Amino acid sequence: MISYLIQKLIYAGLTLFGVVTVIFFLFAVLPGDPARMLLDQREDSEQLLMIKKKYGFDKSLPEQYINYLNDLSPISIHSNSESSYSYLDAEKYNSLLSVSFGNFSLALKTPYLRTSFQQGGRKVSDIIGSTLPNTAVLAVSAISIALLLGIFLGIISALFKDTWLDRTIGLLSTVGMSVPSFFSAIIFAWVFGYILKSFTGLNMSGNLYEIDDFGEGYHLVLKNLLLPAVVLGIRPLAVIVQLMRNSLLEVLSQDYIRTARSKGLSKSKIVLRHGIKNSLNPVITAVSGWFASMLAGAVFVEYIFNWNGLGKEIVQALNTLDLPVIMGSVLVISCIFIVINILVDLLYGLLDPRVRMGN
């Protein structure tokens, strides 16, 4: 078990290093001067030089890459010279512990994602920290809806194989998988938030927390979560239905199921005790992938429903070329992908004893 975890952590570290490298060089070759973006295109050579020195843009590309890795690393090396970019500035780095060695210091710190170009120098970590919880609530709600309905409909479809009920569920699943999320979001917002608003009481857009009528504070508005969660959950719901159906049918054809039938167990007991549990492996694997990808897929859904999450923040950053916010958001989403994949591998082995952790 320990060796398996170490192997996964090494693989995760290498994957994350590759993601960081690709992200840096991808955005480094984009046209435009980041320092000039910070000055809002104003022609001021003196301020331009100061900005480049402050953010390390005056360095060569390899040096900028090393500085970027140093900023992200929890254990980093810093210059003791205040004029250096890597100086351990308390306003820039959240240092937990530092030890000085002559002209350099070794620091233990939280990863530094740098500061926004467009939001008054606000730290990217603060921006992500304020928006990611809303996206997490939306993603968890969407995958919960998809999981509960998907498993139930998949079981029904398998038990009534080749009937009109099975064909209807299959048709709806196919439609759900083929419709883009942004299109579904527009249709759902228009139909349930505008045309049928008097019956549903739902809004076309809104956030989880809204300012009350007197402007004295925020209050929870759960109804604003319903439409974006349903829209975001449509595609994984369709996948889960088909996976659960096919997996359950395969399990029910196994020899041990026939043995259970020969012992006189009822169909309901066979399905509940043996069929469902052993059919969940592909479903759990799919859910892990969809849950992680929801953080990326939520971009369009959040933007259309005006949901204040990380997806909406990414769209705004793309519109304003706020590169640190985009880069930081992609890195955080990548880390979530990696962590979820590790957890799912562990869960996969627990659900099926035939799966060996080390394989």
C-alpha cells in the first residue's frame, strides 16, 4: 500500500511538473508585453522598466522559468538582496519558515501564484480562494444529481433490457451526451428561468449568496444552484446511465450470479447484494473523470448563469489577458485532477478485491 502511494505521488509530481512547464512556455510566447498590460498600454519608459524589474520580466526566458518554478515550489531559494526579484518579501511570499545562508535564504512557504494584472495587484491565490468554493459546490451538486439519477436509471434500463423503457432511457442518454453544456444552459435558463418563472420561481442567473434587500448582508439562495447544477450534470448523467446499464448486464451474466440463482436467491437480492456493488467500478472511474472535468466545463455554465465561480473568473481573465489568473487557475485545476485520480485508484481497489493496488 505504501509503495503504491509513493509510486502514485511520484507520477503525480512528474505530471504536475510537465503541466507547469507547458503552461509557462505556452503563455510566454503569446504576443504582447505583460509589463505594458500592467501599465494599461501607457507609454512611460521609466515605469515600464520598474514594472519589468519588479515582476522579473527583464530576465531571460530560462531565468523567468526558474523564477516561476521557485515561486511555485513550497521549498524555495531566495536572494537576501532587496533589489532582486526573488527577495523574500513578506508582502509577496507567505513564508512559514526561512533559514539564511550568506546571500541566500532557504524558505518553506505556500506556493506563490503571483498577482493579477487587472485587479489592482490582488494575489491570484486570493482570487482563486474566493471563487473555487462556489465552483466546488456547483460541481459536487451536479455530480451528485448525475450519480443518483444515473445509477437508478441505469439499473432500471438493465432490468428492463430491450423494452420500450430501456430504449427511451437510451435515447435520452444519447441526447444528453450530444448536447453541449453552453447550449443546454441557454435553453434551461430561458425556459425555466424566464418562460416558466411564475411556476418554478427560479431565476435566469444568480449566485449562491446574494445581498439582502436592505443591503445589510448576504443570505443563502439555494434555488440559484438548481439550474446550473442540473445543466452541468446532464452529460455525466447520460454517461453514468449507459455505463451502469452495460456493467450491470455484464455482471448479471457471470457464473457466480448463476450460482446465486441456483441457490434460490431472489432477483432483487442478487441485484442488491452482488450486482450493483460489482457494477460500480466503471461508474466510479467515470465519475472521477467527470468531476474533475466539471471544473473546466463549469466555465461556460457559470458564465451564462452569472455564477461567481472559478469558471466565470477564467472567462473574465481571458477577455482581459490576465495571464497570472489564467495560469494559476489551470494549475489548480490540474492539481485537483491529479488528487482525484489518486483517490479514485484507491477506491477502485477497495470496491473490487480482484484489483491489486500495485498493478
